[in-house]
Amino acid sequence: RKLDIPLWRVCLSVLVLQGLCTMNNSFVEKDVEVNVGKIVELAKDAGLVIMEIYERSADDWDQKVKSDDSPLTAADLSSNKVICDRLKEWFPDIPIMSEENKQASFDERSRWPFYFCIDPLDGTKEFIKRNGEFTVNIALMRREDQGFARPVLGVVHTPVSKRTHFAVDGCGAFVEDQDGTRKIEALKYSPEDAGLILVCSRSHLDDRTKAIIDSYTDPKTTSMGSSLKFMLVAEGSAHVYPRLAPTMEWDTAASQIIVEEAGGSVIDHETNEPLKYCKENLTNPFFMCYANKN
């Protein structure tokens, strides 16, 4: 359903956070307003910075290899600076967890009632391949009663296509593109249905994933990089995304709330529970992303 109104005027335009926020190493009662439209525009601005570097010669990307053997480029760092600087200006009391920043200790993180979880360039390998399948991911996280956090706002922006997916807890999931802003919904399906569409990573496809694919009747497969796999499920273009390979919390946070608000789920492969965040170990368990499964 197309919404013929500006992005910042949709029902989820302002999310109000009520509770404890860190200020000067202490805790205070405070209300914080997070305008979803501003976060969307921030993701787009980061995308513009990425595209400026993407369009240069690869010799100018300043490519490096991090300690975990993953690639790093000037685009990752430039996007990270844009996002972190702006968030610190707008929300000085909300901590930031970013792939490209030094991580706070678990003791410190365990006291955060809210925080931003960002991946300034998800899909650096796809960036290097120049296939356009990379995104900017920004999530707002809220700590739950059981001690873990979960996403309550998510934005996933694709710089090359200029498409932006976003969602807020309880308000639905949306996409903004050249046709305007509209609500999206995941496909309804039964696991026994024939011809289900499974989306897989371009970089990670092992025997266990192949076994999951083969467990369905006459499955169809498609490949995609970065968080765009989640977006295919959220917007009704795929039914299942199995991920039996390592990921980090910033790889999934923004996408999870978008999938959930579209009617799908992102669950731990072993426990069948939604992924949890702000754990002591920031590595995700293997997971399954489902559309609206009956």
C-alpha cells in the first residue's frame, strides 16, 4: 500500500524513549525523542559518502585487512564518522555500538538502557566487487527485563539503488524508493509448500546450508549480499534465509526489526528464539530468517 505522504509524516515519525539514560556516568530519568525521518536521512547521507568513494578508482579505496581477516575501506570509516558524529550531536546520552569503533566492556554495556547499533557499510566484500549489494544499517536498541537488548527501530539503506527500508516496533515496516513510501509485508507460507524461495549469501554457502535448502520441496534459490537478504524476506520476495555462518550483532540488528514488523522472524537456529543483543559475546548464533510462516 503506497503512502502518499512524506516519509517523516508516517505514523512512526517519532519514537519516544522513556527511562534511564546515561549522563556523565550517572543515571537519570529522561525522555528522548528519536525522529525516524532523521535517522533515515542520516543513513542516506552516509550512503552518499560511500558512493563518492565507490565511484573512485579502487586504488583510492585505502583497502586494509582487519584482525578478523575481513576487509576495511575508506568508505567504511567515512560512513562511520558521518553516522557517529551526527548521532553524538543529536543524542549525546545514547551510546553507540559500531562495527568500526572500539567496543565498550560488557560491564559498561550491561548498564545501557538504550543504544544505537550500527554497521556503517554492511557488505564490504560486495563493495569491493562493485556489485552494488551493500547497505548502511542503523538500529536503536532497548534493553529488556531479562537483561538482553532488542531492536526497536531499524533503517537499512542501499546506496546504489537508493532504496531505504525502515521499521519501528509496533508500527510496521516500510520501504522508500522512487515510487514513494509504502508498507511492506512478508509472504505467508507453510514449510511444506513446494517452490519456496530461499535466499543465500554470495560469500557463505556450506554443506549445512545446502542441506537446509534440500529439505524443502522443489526449492528455488537466489543469492544476495549483505542485509539485502533480509530485505528480500521482509518485502515478500523470498521465504527463508538460512545463515549458518558467523555474523555480529551489528550485521542483524536493523534488519531484524524490519523483518519482524513485516510479519517475519529472525531466530536462533538452536533455540528457536529471537536473536538477543548486547550479549557478552557480540557474535550471533547461527540463525534462520523466515517470512510469515504458518
